[in-house]
Amino acid sequence: MKGNILLLIVVFWPFMGAFFTWLMCGRSFTAPDENDNTRKCYYPSRLYMMTLGVVIFEAMIIIAALLYGPVVNTDAFELHRICGFGLYFRFDGFRVVYACVSTLMWFSSTLVSGEYFGKGKDLMRYQTLGLITYGATLGVFLSADLYTTFIFFEIMSIASYAYVAHTEKAAALRAAGTYLAVAVIGGLVMLMGLMMLYRICGTLRLEYLKEAAEEIFKAGVPGSLKELYVAGGLILFGFGAKAGMFPLHIWLPKAHPVAPAPASALLSGVLTKSGIFGVLVLCLEIFGESFGFGFTVVVLGLITMVTGALLAVFSTDLKRTLACSSVSQIGFILTGIGLVPLLAEESTLALSGALLYMVNHSLFKLVLFLCAAAVYMKCHKLDLNEIQGFGRDLPVLKILFLIGALGISGVPLLSGYVAKTLIHEGMVEYIHMSSGGIRTFFKAAEWVYLISGGMTFAYMTKLFWAVFVDKPKKEYGPVAERTAGRAAHLAIVLPAFLIVFLGIGAKLYVGKVVIFMGHFNTAAFDHEQTEILHGLHLFSLENLKGSAISIAFGIVIFVLIRKFLCRKEADGHMVYLDRWPKFLDIEELIYRPLLLKLFPFLFRSVGVFVAEKLPALIYKRLMAAASACAKCVSGFVQSLVDLSDRTVFAPFRVKKADRFKETRTFLAGEEKRFKVISATLSYGMLLICFGLIFTLIYLLYLLFS
Amino acid sequence: MPTFLIAFPVFFPIFAGALLIAFPGMKRRTRNICTFTVSIINLVVVMLLIINGMTMDMEMIRFTSQLVFAFRIDGLGKFFAILVSVLWPFSLLYSYEYMEDDSRQGTFYTFFMMTLGAVLGIAFARDFFSMYVFYEILSLVTFPLVMHEMSPEAVKAGWHYLVYMLGGAAFAFIGMVIILIYGDTLTFTYGGVLGQAASGNESMLVFVFFITFMGLGVKAAIMPFGKWLIEAAVAPMPVTGLLHAVAVVKAGAFAIIRLIYYVYGADFLKGSWAQYLCMAVCAFTILYGSTMAVKELHLKRRLAYSTISNLSYVVFGAVLMSPAGMTGSLTHLVMHAVAKIGLFFSIGALMHTNHKVYQYEIDGIGKKMKWTFAAFTLCGMSLIGIPQFGGFISKFRLLDAVIDDGGIPAYIGGMCLIISALLTAVYLLTTVQKAYFPADGHLCDGYDKVRDPGWKMLVPIWFSVIMSVVLGLAWQPLVDFIKWGIL
């Protein structure tokens, strides 16, 4: 155990907090039962206060760790031999920011959940497992050793199951099953990759990994290089599954609509980022200069981006749209990260764009999902056709949602614009660097990027229009009853403020934030790169043009949506149509049949055949052969007896009486009985044993003679 | 420390079991106290032996210069003996509650105690011959336990059990005779005992190894000889939980490890066709067990299938024929034992207290049987291999051995491990999901009357949970023990 001990507390406090919460509130907490008036001890409010307290205390610990860091002059912490390899944490730029973002997310989410759940059932489970997820997430972000990352990653995956399955509806359980399956498969594949990596590089410590990987690239032995790429691919699969990378994005659109909205905000805002964290580590530390790997990530990023955006455009459910939007945004981030190995030395802009995009996306999704929570807890509907115009007369909610929606679409003066522009700049830079087919590809990629940005604008406008602009179809009741409480508003205002603040003060703060986040393991932006970041002209005409193109596309697509995906009723109301072909569901189309039908069927039929049918068949043949032999032998003996009867014993023959009659009848009875025994496999085995023993005796005879 | 003490833990329980027959009218309480005391005394003696004895030898009967009935304590034996004798008292404790309404408890405890002696005999046997003797004894004394219920299917299962066991032992016998001829000695020696006589007969020896492997594999439920384990699930839960997840089946795996590393020697077998065939058989069994477990809805049988699969993990590690493989194998032997006993016992608690046994009968039951299902979940996580539970460590070690081996067959086996881990997650977590997240609020029949079992059941269950977690967090001592004490 050495280093800054506060880091240990940062990671483990939420776990302890979960335990304390259970201790303090567990006893007095029995689920409400409407028929049972005797159960009075039910204090959800105490539970919320407790959870909130844990989160706030965690924030204080983080601040303390930040202040205390320079004093001990180290930002690392190591716990020897625990869990075999030991645990290793660091607390540098990126990690600090993400610890803060996570804390903010949990704080806001908990604030809202008080009103959202009210006196719902199983809140104890939700809150305690939520705190465990929180601790595990912090563990992932603070880990500086891939083994540590893996451990917390798995804890997080399993504990967050309670988020998805919370409502216990059939759909929720199905989605939760998908979620868990993706998490478990991803975890196992990643484990295999990590072990291969460990074998090749001899370490999983991030600070040594870079050197080790560089050496392998330098040595250039094809065998070990190939292994390194295989390991990298497996790890990418594992982290990508959590991030929602195509083709493993399936859990996102399923899990979000069914999970409670405050939990969705966390799932989409933070948990996916832990997957991104892993991809970032891969691209920065291991494949820092590998074209192949970077290119793969970029391609996957682009596909994810387009798939998510398309799904979102077609979706007619508030939270499902947001979930698909998450997929799409993850694609943007992946593209940015994938550019890092491609650009190598020149990757400053792409990297800072990707880092900033991560933070931004967390904030946007927090705002948007909590707005969805504010809608859902008042009318319990999410379908756009059923919540049409719900927010028309709720100005505060309207503005907050608008900030989130415009931010995520990359409208200038909000923080989304900055990150999007930086990644775009990186892409343009690479177009200038490359040549030939690659150049053409990236030119196309740039357009895909801009159009996807436009689609973001379009589907966010669609949501905003549907919920806050369209005329309501029915009366929703008085405004006062529909307005969310003060705590909920506070929870949304905090991140919304940050979005505006980071956007308007881009020039002032963004550079600083990015440079701070650039401290990652051993790396940091050097002087030259800092200069580049400080010298950025974010609001130059060139950059604004990109945004303008995007928004123009967005407007066109929005018009198309209104035209083709909506129908105007006779009374002037809009009806949102779900035009997405049902069969185009990669999960229902491929994964589920493959994993639940085809594979089990194949395994089972092969298994039953080899383990049960085949031995029985062999045994039957053996028995037939054996009985044929026996018949031959006994027939021979019988014929001898008959012969002797007729010749030698003929004079003594008494009568043609059957001398063996008794024996025969006895044997016939035995044969029947025998059949019952002989029809078992085990009996066949016993016979084989006899045969083998005879062989053995023969062998022994050979040996000793 | 007198050397005869080695024989004590072997013969004392057998003797005690025999005495139980002599006093048929004994009261339940008295008998419980007696059996528990015996198992505790045994545990203490085993511990004493292990702490004090370096490597002790004791010859009991000398038939010829080669055939000697003898005991010895070595690293591997210690390992297995500790595992078994620690779990025994807890299982006894569990059985006191589980068997409380049973009419033939006297017989049950007689054979239950005798089994302990037989298993320890296998652990402490010095040579192949002594091990073979106890191997047969083990088959015979567990046979009445399988058909304890005396229902027609139990009797049928019992007979099948016996035939499988004896048939398997016959193969092992052939192997023993061959070793008697070609080996220098029958005494287990790490690295193998094959001597001068072996040269020139390699291909025959490899073939004999294979049939011996399959013969011993019957106890370790290698497919196609593993069906008995499923049928034997009619036995009372302490039997299924302890004997058919730990003692008997692990004795098979233990014997295989002895055969590979202490009789033939890993170097002799490595790279032979027999190794690849054994690997294929194990890989197949791993997948077979898991797949069948997914389909099975009877929870006890599901766990039995899972046992088939997990035993093959152990054997697979052994047939990798490397120190890393053996480490993985032994680690999984322990971790699986600890986790599986917890799983079986939780299901046993469910069966005993609430008379439910099918997966579709347990909607929402986890909210009432809090302690039982919390344990089930945790042990299940260990078995799936979620870090930082015990099962994760053993799978980690096994995969490590696979990568260390580096061959294509090993990698295929590794893939089977991963697929099987996924299937494990499916068949255990669907149960957990049913128990904790009843779909659309549908609760099982008689939900109001559902309750947790008594402390006698909960203590053993939670002991295995705690062991799973502790071994998962601090596994270094275990691996060190394997590394320094055995290899």
C-alpha cells in the first residue's frame, strides 16, 4: 500500500456508503403494500437523503484528494497483492475530470429520483446497487492498470443490471437480459484479450504499456505483432460492447426506454463512457501509431454514428430516441479517438476534441434524460404521440431541454459546438496529410460526419417540436401539477449551466480544460501542443461553415421528417409514424436466433448424438456381433451333441426327449430378464471391460513367456 | 508425530460409521453429536498431520516388493485432504436439518461417514494400488447413498451408478497392471515412474494411458460416461451437494491428476495423440454440460449438468500437462467445490423448506428467502467467473495455462471455456432473475408462506459464500501453496 491514500477512499467510499445505507435504512424499509396497513415503517425520503449524502461526501473526498495530491507529490495509489495483481489507481487530469463528471451525474440523478420514484417498490435495491455501480465506475475511471479496470468494469456491469431491470416488467427483463448478455460476453472476451496482452507485453500497467508496445512495434516480429493485434481486437470488443459500438450497440435502444429515466441518464452518460475510456487507452497507449487499428476504430465509429442517427430519426419514443442518439454520439467520439493513432504526432486537435466530446455528451444526456424524467413522472408516457405538446406551457423545462438539444446538435455558443469542431478539424488535417484512396475515404467520411451532425439536429428538433411546440391532443391538467419539483429543476439546471458556460466561454476555458484533461498516465500536452490549443480560432469562418452545413442538412432532414414520418390529422394534429421496418432489428434478426436457437440446437444435437446416441449405437452393434458369435459357438456345440446323439449314443437313445429342455426354458426366462439389463449402456461397458481383461491376460502371457 | 497417525483419519470415520450400524436405536440428537464430533476430530487430526508432517510414509501391508498398501502425505494429497475434511463438518451440519424427517438416518450417516474415510484414503494413498483400493471402496460406500430414497428411480440410478463405477475401475485396473510391468515402481512420483522397460513400447503405453484416463474419467463424469451424475441427482441433497460436486467426482479428477503427473509424467504424454484426444473429450464435455444445463429446468439436475461441465474444466487443466495447467486445474478444483456446494445447498434449502424445485416455480422467491438467494447469487457469480470471486481466479488461471500452452488444441479448449462461461451465466442468472425480478409482478404459489431455512442450513451455505469471496480476494496463498508445495 503506497501513495495517496485518499484515492483508495475515493473508490471505496461509495461501496461503504451502499453498506451504510443498507444498515441505516434497511430495517425500517419494507415495501409498501396497499392491502396491509400494519407496515408503516417506510421512509423513502430517508433513503434519498442517505444516498445523496454519500454522493456529496464523495465529492468532498474528491476535492480533498485533489488538494492533498500536490502535498504528497504523487497522484497514484497502489494496493499490493489484493486480488492477486494488486490494484493501481491514478488521479491525473482526465481522471479527475471524469470523477467529477460522474459525481455530478449521480448527484443530479439522485436529486431527481426522489420525486421520480416517490414511494415506489424495491427502492432499497435500486439505491444500494446504484451506489455500488457508482463506486465501480469511479474505479474504472481511476484505474491505471488494465487488470484493475477489468475488475471494476465487471462489478459495474453486473451491479447496473438492477438499473435496467428495476421496473420488473417483461420488456424490462428482456432488455436487461440483453444488457447482461452483452456485458458478460464483452467481459469474457476482454479478459482473454487482456491475458494475451499481458503475455506479450509482460505488464498491464498503463505507464509501462506504452513502452512495451512500442518495443514490439519496433522489433516488428510478425508473430507477436499479430498476437498484439488479436489482443487489441478482443479488448476493443469488450470495451466497445459497453460503449455501444456497432454491432454491439443493441443493448442501448432496448435498455433505455425501459429503465427509469434517472438511471438512463447514468447508463448513457457515464457507463458508456467507461467503455470509451478503454478504447481511449487502447488508442493512446498501445496502438499509438498503428494505422490499421486507428482506421478500424474510425470505420466502426462512422458506422455507429450513422446507425444511431438513422435509428433516432425513425424512432417515435422520447427515451428511445435519446438512446439511439447516444449510440450516434458514441460514434462521433470513437471517430475522434480513432483519428489519434492515424494523426500520431499531429493528433492534438482530434484528441482534445474527443476528450471534450465525452464530457459534453455526459452533460447533454444528463440534461435530456432528466427532462424526459420530468415529463414521465407527470404523465407516465413516453410515446411522442401521447406526450405531444406536454411542455408547451412549461417554460423552464422547455428552455432546459432546448439547451440540451441545441448543445448536442453542435450549435455555436454551446459546448457541443467546440468538441464537434475540434474533431472535424482533426479530420480535415488528416485529409491534408493522406493521399490516394485513404484521402478519398476521409473526404467521404467528412461528409458522413457533417450529415450525421445534421441528423442529430433533425431528431433533436423533432423531439423538441413534438413535446414543446405541437398542439396538445388532450388536456394534461393544470400547469402547477405538471411542473416538476424544485429539486428536479435544480438537478437539471446544474449541467445545463455548465453546457452554456463551456460554450460561451469556449475561448477562455476550453483550452484550459482540455490541457488539464490531457494529463493522462505519463502523457501530457507539451508546449507546442498547448500553443496550438491556445491559438485556436474556434469561431473562425471556416469552422462556423462546418457547423452551418450541418445545421442546413439538419433543417432539410427535419422538413423531410415532418413530411414523410408524420401524418397530419384532419383536426390539425400531427401523428408521428413509426416507419422503421420491424425486421431490421439486428438483435431479433441475428443475435437472438443465433445464440438462443441455432447454437444451443447445434451443441445439444451434437452433444446428445456423441454422448448418448453414438455409444448406444455402438453398443447395439457390438451386442449383435457378440450374440452372433455366441449363436455360432452354441450352434456348433449343439450340432456336436446332436451328432453324438445320432451316432455314438444312438444305441442308448431313450426317446427323442429333449434332455436340455429344463435348461432351455430356464435360459429363455433368463434371456428375457437379461434383456432388461443388457439394454443399458453401462452393461455394454461392462462387457467391453471383460473383453479388455481378456486382452490383458493375453498381453501378460506374451510378456511373461 | 507417530507415522501410524496417517492411517487414523482414513480408518476412524470408517470405523465410526460401522459402529453406527451397531447401535440402530440411537437417538437422532445423539447420533448427530457423535457424527459431528467424529468429523471434527478427523479435521483436527488432518490439520495436525498437515502442519507437522513434512512427507510421511507408512506401510501397512506388503504383498510383494511392488504391491504395497501404504499411505503417504504429499503436497497434492494435503491439498485434497484439507478441502474435503473442511467441507465435511459443514455438510454434516447441513444434513442435520435436511434429513430431519428421514426415516433411515442411521444408514445414511453410516455410509456418509465411511465416505469421508474412503476419500481421505484416496488423498493419502502412496501408490496406485492403494489408491485403487480406496477408489473401489468409495464406489461401494456411496452406492447406498445414491439409492437412499428407495424410490424406483433411485434404485435404478443406484444400480447404474454402481455399474458405471465398477466398469470405470476395471479400466483403471488395466492401467495399474501395465504400470506394474513397465514402471519402476507403483509409488507416485512427480514426473512419472516409467523406467527402462518403457522404451520401445511408447505407443502401447499411450494407448493404455488413454483407456485408464477414460476409466478414471467415469468418476469425473467425462462424457460419454457422465450420465450417472444426472441420474444420481435423486439422492438427498447433502449427498448431491458434497459427494457429487466435491468428494466423489473430485476424487476422479484427483486420480487423473495423479495418473498424468505422478505416474506417466507430463513430459512423456505431452504432444501425444492421447493428450489431444483427452483435450477434445474435455472440451466437448464442457460444452455439453453447459448446454444441457441451460435447457434443464429442474434446478438440481441443472446444477448436476453444470458439475459435469465444471469437472471437465479441472480435467482439461490437468491434460494441458504443464505446471500452469495443473495450477489452473487445482485452483478450479477448490473454487468449484466451494461455489458449487453453496449452490447445491441453497437449492436444497429451497426444496426442503418450500418444496419447490423447478425454475418456473420460484418467481419472486428471492425477496422472501433473502439469505438463501443472496448466497445463491454470490456463489453463482463465483461459478460464472465474475471478478473478484473465486471462480474468476480459477478461470483466469486456466486461460493463462491455455495461452502458456499456445497450441491450437489448447486455444480451442480455451474458447470452449469462454463459451461455457457465457452459458453458465445464462443458466445461473436466469434463475437469479426469476427469483429477484418476477416478471410483471407475478409471484410464485404460496409466496406468503415462503421462508428462509434454519441456521443449520444457512451456516454451511454462507460458509461457502465467504470462502468464495475470501479465496477470490486473496488467492495468492493458494497459488503459492500449489507452486511450492506441489509442483
